[in-house]
Amino acid sequence: MPTLSVFTDVPLAHKLEGSLLKAYRQDGHRNKTFLAYKVCMTNEGHPWVSLVVHKTRLQISGDPSLDYEYLPTVGMKSFIEASLELLFGKHSEAIKENRVGGVHTVGDSGAFQLGVQFLRTWCKHANVAYVISSQKEPHGLVFQDLGFKVYEYSIWDPEKLFMDPNVFLNVVEQIPRGCVLVIGNIMDCKFSHHQWEKCMALLKSKQIFPFFDIPCQGLHTGDLEEDTRILQYFVARGFEFFCSQSLSKNFGIYDEGVGTLVVVALNNQHLLRVLSQLKRFARALWLNPPTTGARIITSVLCNPALLGEWKQSLKAVAENIMLTKERVKEKLRLLGVPGSWDHITEHNGTHGYLGLNAQQVEFLVKKKHIYLPRNGRINFTCINASNIDYITQSISEAVFLTKNPKN
Amino acid sequence: MPTLSVFTDVPLAHKLEGSLLKAYRQDGHRNKTFLAYKVCMTNEGHPWVSLVVHKTRLQISGDPSLDYEYLPTVGMKSFIEASLELLFGKHSEAIKENRVGGVHTVGDSGAFQLGVQFLRTWCKHANVAYVISSQKEPHGLVFQDLGFKVYEYSIWDPEKLFMDPNVFLNVVEQIPRGCVLVIGNIMDCKFSHHQWEKCMALLKSKQIFPFFDIPCQGLHTGDLEEDTRILQYFVARGFEFFCSQSLSKNFGIYDEGVGTLVVVALNNQHLLRVLSQLKRFARALWLNPPTTGARIITSVLCNPALLGEWKQSLKAVAENIMLTKERVKEKLRLLGVPGSWDHITEHNGTHGYLGLNAQQVEFLVKKKHIYLPRNGRINFTCINASNIDYITQSISEAVFLTKNPKN
């Protein structure tokens, strides 16, 4: 008897990502290069792993005293405490006042999923989310799926080649009262004191709820404190907020999403109520978060010697990134490529804009087998001694060719 | 300036679980016993871990050739393939026909979350879920949170002390067309051939969508194939269904939720469409599932020697459970406790009903410091050489005291 499928009306989902990587993989050209990896790469072209992770992993797996029991739904307590201390500092007043807490999540996607589920249920008026960052953030989709109206803005000005504080200020001015503001990577945005003051006052008066994303603390400037300075402003000003904190990328534990949804409340009573509701959502999402990554990270964060080694490894990565950026700029200068390439070294972090237009990017992808996103934002750790000449030479050709349409 | 908290209206969430364990932990009595652990315990009172897991974990952590990169959103391909083969057998026709697939999830909670999100979006008419099992299942809550109306039934008859097939049949008769039927542990339900036939025909004609829960294959009877026999019936009859498959409990990897949401479709085309949509949901839930547990399990399942060791360890656990049940029954008989205690040995698995009434259970908890749920369903692996005498003696007292109200 032929049966009608219950799945008859289910369409094939639209592919969300990965087509650039797929094209790169299928490309047989010997000079092919992929500049869009999400994670920090080594000079040898492998995902970077902090050395301290390798030895901690080995030590943990050989420890006969460990058990492998379920974690509580909120997660590993020592991991959450160590994560919060990392984010807000050892002497944070807010931590001392017991108004900062967190739920251990499955990476930053898990943290956003959990936080947005909470907001949808308990902050019903906040059904609009504004997302502002220096890049396209993936978390807008989570808000959208859960019924929020989402508006996204980038602070990168592709004409003037800089991060424009006015974009941020304009967004803050126009957003409606009581909505959610997702604040991604805006560290390279140089606010004046006056601009900050204005921004904070507006957010406060309009009761905007900030939701920060800290995906790789320490990998931006190489300095853990510097990378979370913006959070300290908001804590000091008495804001309540959520923050997604991921520790996968800055330790190099990519195969375990290790995150925390951080909650800052006005007092302990509010904090406990929020955490109790978050626990309810986490229970339905994954019941118990995975342990391995959190265990490695906690071992490192709670051991001063290992912590020192980890900090050194972050600093080395940040220095290496800056060195690569300097080299790229210098090579473009020596090739006589017109224009200032200062924007490359003016911004920190693994990723940055090359400042190329769509036509130039297309030339690099189609003719030079160099794969990068259409907006020209690349991962500078994908550039190393063995491909830098080919890449800079190709950028040079792209710029010259598109300058003179006859060629 | 005092600020109004955005969390002012958030109430403290109602505690969902853990009060029995909490009471046990706070109890200072030297004979206190907890009989409600979810997982299989060793004779020494620790969560059981298959020995093969320890050595595989060590071997993996010392393997320099492994990378720790992100898994794809659908998860580890080799893990999914090995899991499906475990569930449906090496020579499954459905696997050969490419109409069986899966998404690697964060444990069984993750599998249900993912599956129910899909059903809510793509099977909109199916807004009612019936849950049937031998116990109270946690997954009803997930359906409820996502807007389903949920009805729950247990096949355990506390009067006649057996698993009643008629409860299942009655549910199947009364459920409305096109709804979801969650089928938990009903393995101890002895259907006649005729009853199965009737049940299948009804489910098919009413286009009921089954959602199975296989939380610990192999730990019920000690035989991997026997424990999934019910699935084979449904596959053979051409049903489409979902199945949450968890491999945390039967390997003893409790700290990593290792699961798969298994999809059985009528053909490959439908399967691919469903998987593509599930991937979309998984992307928003956790983006990449954690690797450690899946890597250990895949290493065991794909290595015939390790697989053999693991199967042996499951068999040993099942035999040990049956031995404990025999001993409990024998001791109760020797103590002259009235009634037949055959129901204890007539059912397989770690958990089973003692067949005590609420008053008897209360006596055990309050007077004897033996902690068990109100329905008297205990984990028999919590009983061992050092507590069996105290437990059976206490059960005896409970039965005698409640038989004669004057005492």
C-alpha cells in the first residue's frame, strides 16, 4: 500500500553558509588560498590551539580521580565563576555585590538561544532587536526565529575605510524605547568621551537592554582586560545586560562549544530570579552542558602558572597578527599600489577589512583563486610566509586592473 | 539615580527536580540510601562507566594526529553512521535505501528540542502530543513549551503490578488523527501478535507520527538488538518517524550529552529535505555539537575488538541487575513479606517498580532514610551487597506496618 509521506510539504532548506569554502575546496589551483576561516590560524595553516590546552587535556584524561557524571543544568560552577572573573576582573564590584551570574552554555550560539528565549518570554515588550557590530553577526537569525523584528548595522565605512562612531550614535538615537541592542565587536570604534556620555545617557533613558557578544576575549588586542573595557563602562553605569561569552576561540577548543550566558542585574534578588528562569530554558535545550572544554578551561584559569602561559600565548597571537598586517601594508606600498593602506594596521584582531570594492574582490576570487567574502573582510591569520607574496601581488593586480577599465 | 530593573516582573522559577536528592544529601543518618539515581551505578556506588571508555579516552587524548576543529552543524558524520547502524543493524534495508539519517545532538534533550521545533514548524496540524511509557518522561515539557497540548500515560498498572498492553491500545484508539505519539520505554509490555497488528493498523490509518525515545540501548536486556526490536517493526511497516537516540548512559559518558535525532523517511528525497531543515534549527540551537563523547563512541563502535568489549560490559551490567533483583525477591520471601514479588524479576532494565503504595514509600523515606520516588520506581543498580539487607528489612517493615494500622 503506497503511503503519503508526512514530509511531503517540507522544502529543501536554503543553504546558509559554506558555499565559499566549498568552492575553495573544489578548486584545484596550486595557489588557491582561503582567507575567510572563522578561527585563528597558525603560520602552518592549521587552526591555532593554545599550547597550554594540549598539556591540560592530557593531564585531565589521565586523572583517575575525576568522575564523568552529569553537570547540573546551570553547568560547572567553578567554570562559571572563573569565566565571570575573566570577563569582569578579579576585583569587580559587581561580582562582590553578587549581582553577576551566568549559565554554562553550548557555545555562543547556545548563549544567544538561551538569552533570546528568556527575553521573548519575560520581556515581551522588547520584540525588536538592533544588532550593531563591525561585521555581519550570525545571532540576528536567532532573534528572528524567535519572533523578533531585527535591524542590523555595521560601523565599518567602506568609503572612508574606518569604523564610524556616528553609525553607532545614530542607531542609539533612532532605536525605540525598551528594545534589545546586540553589541558585537565595536572595539575599533574610537568614541570621544563626549560621544560615550551621550550614548550611555540615551541608552539609559530609553531603557534599552544591551546584549553583548564577546566571542574571543584576548585575541583582539592580546590584552584580556583591554578587550572587555566596554563591558566595564556598562557595569560601572549600573546597566543590566546579558553577555554571550565564548571561550572556544581564545583557547583553541573549537570542537566543544564552551560558552556562558552572563547576566548582570541590579541586585542579587533579581539575578537569582533570572538565573532560575534561564535554568528552566536550559533544561529543555540540553539539560546538561558538555564538560570537557569547560574542564580544560577551568584548570587553566584556576592555575596561576597555566594562566600565565595562556596569556602569553594570546599576546603572541596578537603580535603575530600585527606583524602580518604590517608586512601586507609594506608589500602593497613597495608594489606601488595606489591609496593608503593604513586602515589595515589601524584595526586590531584576527579579522579586518582589506578595503577593496566588489569588483576587486571578484577579481581575486575568480582570477586569482583567493577566496574572501564580498565585503573584503578577511582573516589576517590566514596570511603567512608562504602565501603573502602571491596575495599582495594579486591585490596589486586587482587594484590596477579595476583602476583602468581598458585592461 | 535609582533605576528600575528590567527584571522586576520575573518570578523565581518553580523547582523542577532534585528535591529528593537534596533531602538525601542533607540527611545525616548512617544508613541513608538513595534509590533514584538516573544512571546505572556500580556495586561500589559510583556511576558506571564501560571500561572500554576509559582506555579509549586516554588513547584519543594522546593522539597527535587529531584536530580539534569545529564539527559541521549536523555533527560528526562517522558518529552518525555508526549510531544508525547500532540502532537499525548492519544490514538494515532502510539504511541501504538511504532513507534513514540523523543529526548529532546535545544528548536526548537536544534531540527532542530539535525534533519538536521541526514538527511545530513543518507539521503544523500535529499540535497534540501523546506520551506513553512505563515511567514519567521528561520530554513532555519540551512539547508543552513549544505550544503542544500534551497527554501522558503510563503502562504500569500499580494494582495488578504489570505493564498493561491495553493502556497502550486504548491510547492508540483514542488519539486523534495526525498527532504525535511519543513512545518511551514500553519494552516490558507483552503484546500478542494480534495486539501489535491492531496497533500498527490504527497508527497507520490515523497517520500518527511516532517519536521514539531510546535512551540506553543495551542496558535493558543486555542485548543491543533486543532493545530496539520495536523500532524494527515500525521500519518494516514503512512508518516515518523520529527517534531520540542517546549514547551517554550505555557508555557511561554522562558529562557529555551524546545523542542523535534519527529520521526515518519514505525515501531519500524526503530525508534530505527534512535533514536540511533540521540543520537550520541546529544552527540556531548550538551551531556545532560537542565532539569528545562522539569521538570516544565512534572509536569504540568502529573497532571490532573494542565493540566486543563494550557489548560484554553491557551484558555484565544486565546480568548483575537481574542477580540483584533475584536477591531482593529472595530476601523478601525469606523475611516472610506477604505478596508475590515476581514483578521485580519479570521486568528488565536498571529501573523497576517495587510495587509499594504511597504509604509504604513514605514510611521508607521518613522512617528509614531510604529515598525513592512516590511511585516506588527505583534504580536497582543502587542496591548492592552493603545495603541490600537494610533495604529489604525496611521494605518488610513497611509492608507489615501498613498492613496492620494498629502498629
